[in-house]
Amino acid sequence: MLTWLKGIIPPLTTPFDERGKVWAAALEAEIDHQIACGAQGICVTGSTGEGAGLTPDEVFEISSIAVKHTRGRVPVVGGMIPDTTDEAVELALAAKKAGVEALQVTPPHYLFQPDTEGFVEYYSRIGQATGLPVILYNVIPWAQVGADTIGKLVEAGAIAGIKQSGSNLHLLADLLYRYGNKIPILTAVDDLILPSLVIGAPGAIAAIVTVLPKESVALYEAVQKGDLPRARECHHKLLVVWRALEGTQGFHARVKYAMELQGRPAGLPRHPQRAANEADRAIVARALREAGIATVRPA
């Protein structure tokens, strides 16, 4: 069992420069910031890190920067968003070569999905090819892997953990009840991290914890201490900011702008995504102000 897979584990953004290349210095600075805020691990090249479309070489580059710069201070999870088993294995091997400690893998994200046996083979082959523990990233809205299929994955030893997303707290509740004593099941339901932790999720890997790591760690610690008033206070901050960030169009730009307002260089989104427009910047700035988040310039 991945006993270390708990607490606040931010899925880092990938800072790109004007040429669309990885900005290593900004990534290293963000790693230091997250660890200083109390992160218990980091995840790279996931959906918040614009992992869809990254080449194996880029996965290796980003993962290598993370592994080398953490210097063993926290575990590094390598993310991948593939559509076929061969693609998944290729990306996974690149992350393994970089030295990550576990893999976070989505189901195929194109429209058509495998059956239960296909899912078991998909995750089993990734683990067999790399020898690394595989975390199911259950994020695809139109292809949520259900509790029964997850039971088959657990039974087969194909997955060692779950990151439950897709805005599906109902499925998270079922999974925690049925399998939470067998594998760690973390939440990625950004606006409901507090109830996720209360019903038994051992931690969170979610975009909002990347944007507000200090407040997210404070929320986690408050829940562990049973201090629900303090936990609700942190929850409200996260909720206000998440409402300004959520949505598929322009998401990465808003996340990066929220980081920039806090004095954390985040680079540009990768084309065809664009930097935050004036309207989005105003929404993000207003949310940070409402949540009482300190910024380096007026929000």
C-alpha cells in the first residue's frame, strides 16, 4: 500500500516560455514554494500541468526537473493522459526513467472506452512495463470508471491508488466505503475537499491546492485535529477562488494568473491555449481579494 500517498499533493502547472518550452527555473521555484507550504508530495504532467499532448521527451524533462530538485524531500508522482496502452506505456517509461515514485494515469480520454477487461489489461500492462505503482486518475467526465470495474482493478492488483475527480463526490463516497481499506483514495473534487476529507479521503491532489497550498495544508491539518470551524474557514477561501478558476475554456490561463498575482512565476499556457484575458484576470483578482489572499500587486 502507498502509505505516503496522503495529505496535500499539488498537481503542478508546467511553466512554458514564449516558445512553448519548459521554463525550468520557474518550475523549480514552484516546487520549493509548495514544499515550504507543507506539501507532502508533488505531481507533475497531469491535467493541471497540461499533460495531454506532452511528448515522452517532455514528460521525461519535466519529471527529471522535479525529481532532481525535490532531492528526496517529498515523493514525485508522474502523470500521463494517454489514449492507448502503447502510448501509456511509452509515457510511463519516460517518467520512470526520470525517477518518479508512482504514476498517475487517466483512462483513455477519447470518446470511446474499453470494457472492464480492457481497463484491467490497460492498467496492468502499465504497471508490468514499469514496475511502478499506478494511480487511477478517474477524471474523464464521460468515462468515469465505476465502482464495480474499480473492484476488478483492485482485485487484479492493477492499481495501487485512486485520484477521484470528475466532480463526483458520490463515487468517491462509494469507493472509500468499498476499497478505502485496501488502497489510498484521494480526492480531486476541488470545491469539496473538506467533505472529502471528513468522509475518509486521506488527502487531495487537486488544482486548487496548487493555487492555494498554504490554505489547503491548513484545511487538511484542521481536519486531522478535528477543528471543523478552522476547516470551514479554509474551505470557504478555497471555494471562492475555485469558482473563479473552474471551467474548461481558459482554465490553465486563470490558474497561472492566480499564481502570478501571488508572486509565483507560472509562465504561459501552451498554444492553442492563451494567456488570461482581461475579463478572466478581473474575475480571478476579485476572487483572491474576496478570499483574503495576499497578492504582490492590487488584486
